[in-house]
Amino acid sequence: MIIKNYIYLMIQKIIALILAIILSPLIAIIVLIIFLDDGSPIIYIQRNYGLNHKTFDLYKFRTMKRDTPEGPTEYFTEDHSSSFLLKSGN
């Protein structure tokens, strides 16, 4: 049983390494686009709660403008359909 788990773990690590190598050019292009469009920071860190209320950090590419408000404001209650919060909308 221990050998079966070890083989399964090694297969997962090999697949993860292959996918990381294959996807690295795409990730580099995304990083470059975000940096040229709006500068740094490129990665957004979101704190989430998991099992038994244990916190963990989720790393994401930043897709919103830097000056976007974090909480609900009057901006969201009015109709601003001509302007977008997303960077790609401008």
C-alpha cells in the first residue's frame, strides 16, 4: 500500500512538472501583458478560509485596476455601464 501511494505521488509530481514546463510561456505572456498594461503588482493574494476555518492564500493574476475600491461603494449602486472596472474594458 505504501509503494502504491508513493508511485501515485510521483506520477502527480511528474505531471505537474510537465504542465508547468508546457504552460510557462503562456504564464510569461500573461505576466508581461499585465505589467505593460498597468504595472506591478502582477500577482493578487486573496486570503480564503478552508476546512476547519483554516486560512490559506490563493495567488491570482491581477485583472482589475489598482485604484478599484475594495468594498461596496456608491459606484456600484449607480449605472456606469459605459465604464468598466476591468482593465481590458477600457
